[in-house]
Amino acid sequence: MREEIIGRARLLLGDCQNILPTLQPVDLVCTDPPYGIKADATMHKQGGTQYGKAAAPKKHYEATNWDAEPVTAELMQLVRSSGRWQIVFGGNYYDCPAATCWLVWDKVNGENNFADCELAWTNLPKAVRLIRYMWNGMLREKGAQRGDHPTQKPLEVMKWCIGQAPHNETVLDPFMGSGTTGVAAIQMGKSFIGIEREERYFEAACRRIREANGDDVGPLFGDAA
């Protein structure tokens, strides 16, 4: 395992199944685990396109197995038990408890065969919430950028998700990818713990979170604010 402390962020390179039992529970788990729908293989066959529209740089769509299977029920339980509040994208692919609050991201896709929305299961004590944020190939909200991961989510969507949870000062993402949840948390003045097992995505997350911290990193992770 490798550890990087970047301002109020603690980033861990390794398998979350091994790392999570070593961590103390946090305020909020906000994550986007593999769904087991073979998105990597599908995008590889399509050359990283959605019906002719570039979804992300083609270099990200080599044939890999990161989305070949969903995470196990035991690991999902471990993920959810790691935070008081829990937001899990793709929760509709998992056997999560009944919930009053699902977070719905309307991607404003238009007419195609891709999902109009993505769903995040939560244990938040509120009603269903929805955000509209265009993310359709090259068509996306002004200023939004795709970048370092084939399923990278928009920064503003992740900020919106974090903002739905009450009283959260420390955010954990056990499937960090290229670190969008961490960038969102840092920009919102929170502490962040991220775990990623793929080194190239871990490096991207370190870079992006350093950029989010800027020159004024504030207190280091674990220090009093």
C-alpha cells in the first residue's frame, strides 16, 4: 500500500477490501463502484464513442476487466458500514436496503440508447432529489471536462451529492478513480480519504487534488482545522 497526504486529503493506493477494515468510520461515504456491466469492454469495442460522439479520450478504453463483475455483497456491506451517511452510485445494481432518498442525475442525453439518468442509492433522511447536468459525449455543460477516467463524473454533480448529506466533514471514496469526489470535497472545505487500486488513476487523483489544494493547502489531514 502507498499513502499520499495532500493537504486535507489522504490518498491510498491499494485494494479497498484490504484497506477499509483499517480505517475509522467517517461522516460520509460517497462512491461510484464498478457496476459489473462490462462498460470497459463495451467502450473498447466502440473505440470510446457514444454513437459517434467522443465520450472520453480513446486511450482510456483499452480492454481491461475493471468492470467485469460487480463488487461482492460482503464488500458492499463493508463500504456502506464505513460511513454514517452513504451515497452509492449504481446502487440499483446492488441489493441495498429500501431508501426514501435516491439521488437522480439526469444527463440530458437526448435520443440514444444510453441511460437517461444515473441513480445513487443513499441512506439520507430526505425525499428523492434530482440534478440535471448535460453529459452526452461531447455535449456537456459549459466548463465541464472529461479527462482521466472513462467513467469520470462531473465535478458539479459530485459537489451536489456531497451537499445532500448533513453534517459531513470527512468524505470517503473507496473506489476513487481519478479523484473527482476528492476534488469536490476539497473545494467544499472538507477532509477526504480516497482509495484506488489502479496506479495510473491514483496518480491522476494525486495530481488533481494537488491542483484543487493550490498553494494554500490548509491543515494536513488529521490536524485540527
